[in-house]
Amino acid sequence: MQHLDPTKSSTPLSASDSTAAEGAPPSTPLSTTAEQVAPKSRRELLLAMSGIAASAVVVAFDSTIVSTSLPEVAQALDGIGVYAWVGTGYFLASAVSIMIFGRLGDLFGRKPLLLTALAIVTITSVLCGVAQSMEQLICFRVFQGLGGGMMMATAFAAPADLFPDPRVRVRWMVLISSSFAVASGLGPVLGGAVTEALGWRAAFFITPVAALTALYSTWRFFPAIQSTRTSKPSLDWLGAFVLVIAVGAPLTGIGRLSAATTGTEQLWALGIIALGLAAVALLIPVERRATTPIFPLRILRSREAKLLNMAGIMAGAVMFILIFYMPLLLQDEFNFSPTYAGLLLTPLVAVMPLGSIINGRLFPRLREPARLMIFGSVLLGVGCLLTQTFAANSPAWWVLLTMSTCGAGLGFLLPNFTLFMQMLAEQRDVGVASALIQTTRAFGGAVGTALVGIAVAKLSVTMGVRFGLVFCVLLCGLIGWVCSQIHIKNVTR
């Protein structure tokens, strides 16, 4: 029987070795009971995955569906001055919580967390819809972001509980990535249509409908797979606090730096970033001393894991630069309508599932499946390079083809980042390893969009976005080189 195994520069630790390295008593091994309770038939697996796919739809709706209604919300609630914090508050809360809830899922099981996350998102979405001020709305969106982070951390790790064999898992993960990508593309369109027809408050009630469906499917069909342990784990509260600062402070500082207009504001932003870097340095000794660390350092022990997260940061930057700044170029420079610009950019997310499907078919057949990531980086780089040819008179088919190339490239990259991190991690660390790659991708997106935002502010929309697209081409080249250093093979046991 074949299995996937890191070779060459990566030597995974055994459970006992990595436990000792983290300072945990060797008498507290973790093992999963998945084989005892996991569904066996294809029908049971499909039903179990339906709840996870529905949760992926909720995550996508939760973060995108209100984007087109926010201008009307800010006008109605007289809050244009704090407009950005409706999105920023959600993003920060989600980013700082992914790692923590990914680890808690490893320790206590993912089903309770997923059900709790869906409940939080449902309640907070309703509260957002009845908010009477921008301050209330921002507060509710922060809590909604915590639910979104919890859901993202558990939904993308859940397939590892159902499909221990990565060759099988990669095909089923297409269901999640496709659901997430399609919902991400439909979210802004659906939110805008509902806002136009029924008002902005109605847009906040779309997510609860999807969440209730996911809540039932998950509660009814997803198995309660838990880890067994000989002793009750102690929660690493100090590590969790330092981790929140380490993730949240740099993201906050980068956001403030991109919007800073005075020297004092820039100094404050740099100070916040420095605080985050200090927290990163402090996190390492804190987690080494923890009995059950919230961020087990062993998941980054292999060279492959470090390289994957480096590639994840750069891929996140490219993806979010395209998502946030291509519409600005099409509307501001070419005077396209928002609807027309949105339609032209649809392939960026709509073709992503197609790339994931092809990736899933090729993955088990290749002796070195990491080559798929190199191919994805080439596709993405070619697409980013072709965006330099866009002009006001560019034919629609050319823009659609270019965006499709970028989407296909991302389809070969993003699922593999998650899958390879799960392969490199021990079973007890699958959740936190999956969460780490989601966090690094979000961090890369924050850095990339901030840098391009600074270029737009200092130069012009056209020059700034063009700079960002050239930057994306360079990043794609680096992604390809980094992925070429990752050696993970199909080998015979």
C-alpha cells in the first residue's frame, strides 16, 4: 500500500519524541478514536462532508456578503468615519482566533466547536441586522469574527478526521474548497441584490439561513470524533494570550500604517508592529515550557513545514491583492461599472474549484505531488503578468481568460498547502497545523494589501495597482522556487 511520506530534508518526529521536546509528560499520549466512530460507507461520508461544506459556505458568506452593502450601512447609521472597522474588526477577530480554536479542536474534538461557531455566527448575524449604531455593528462583527475563526479552524481540519489517507482526502477536500470559492464569489453579488431589493438589514439575514442548514447537517451527520488521553490537558492560557498579541498586533499595525497620514501615526503603527514581533519572540519560550501548548512548536520543526508557510504568506498576498485591487483598477482607471467589473473578476474565484478538482485527480498519481504547487505558481504568475496588458478597450474574453488563469493557479496551491501541513503534522496536531497555514495566508494578505495601499496613496491608483501586479509576479516566482525545495513523495511502505 502506498502512503505519503516526507523525505530528504524532513524527518517527522515520533509522538514520544515531539512530546518530550515540548515539555509534556510522556505519560499523556494523544491518539484519535476516529477508526471507532468515523463513518464507513460512501453515503455516510458524503452526509458528514455535507455539513462541513455547508460550514465553508457560511464562512464565505460571513466574510463577504455584507461588503456591497457597507456603504449604505455607513450612510444609514452615520458612521462613515469608522466604516473600515466593520471589516477590520471581523478580520482581526477571525485571524487571532484561528490558531487557538484549531488547537482546541485537536484537544477536545471538532464537532462541539463547529456547532458552537455556527450558533455564534447565527446569533451575531441577527444582531448585526438589528444594530442601531455603527458602534453596535462593529461590536457584533467582532464577535462574529470569533465565530468565523472558530469555524474556519475546524472546517478545514475536519476532513483529516474522516479520511486518514491524504490521497483520498485530497479528492474530498475539493468539496470544501469548491463550496468556499463559489460562495465567496456569490456572496457580494447576493448581498448587493438583497440590499437593493429589501434594504441593508436584510443582507445580514442571509448568513443565518445558511448557518441553520449547516448546523443541522453537522449535528445530524458529522461524527463526534475525539482524542483520547490518559490525563486531562491543562489549558495554556498564557500561550493563548501571547499568541493573540503575536498575530493581532502586526495585523493591526500594518493596517494603521497603510492608513497613516502623519509621522506620529506612522510611529504608533510601527510601535504596534514591534509589540507583535516581541510577542512572537516571547511565544517560543512560553510554548516550550507549556505542558499542553496552544501552539506546539513541533508542527514547524520540519523544513517542509517552514517552507509551506513561507509559500502560504506569499500566496495570500497575491490572492488578496488581486481580490482587493483589480476591481479598483477596472472601475477607477477604465471606468467600468461595479457590476461589469465584478463579472469580469468572477473567474478568479469561480475557476479555483476547477483547479482544485484537477489537482485532486493528479495528486495520487504523481510520485512527487509537490510539483503541482510549482505548476500552480507558474499559472498564477502568468495570469498576474497578463494583467499588465489590461486596458479600457481590452476585450472581455481576454480579461476573463486572464482571471481564469489566476484562479486555476490558486486552485493548485491553496488546497495543497493545507493538505501537506496536515501530512507533516502528527494526528494530534492536525487542527492547529491547518489553522497555522490559514493564519499565515491571512497575514500575507494583510501585508500585501497594505503595501499596495501605500503605493496607491503615494503614487496614484493606476501606478499603485500596476506596482502591486508586478509585485505579484515576483512573488509567484518566489512561491515556485520555495515549492521546488519541498520534497514530499508517494512511496511504497
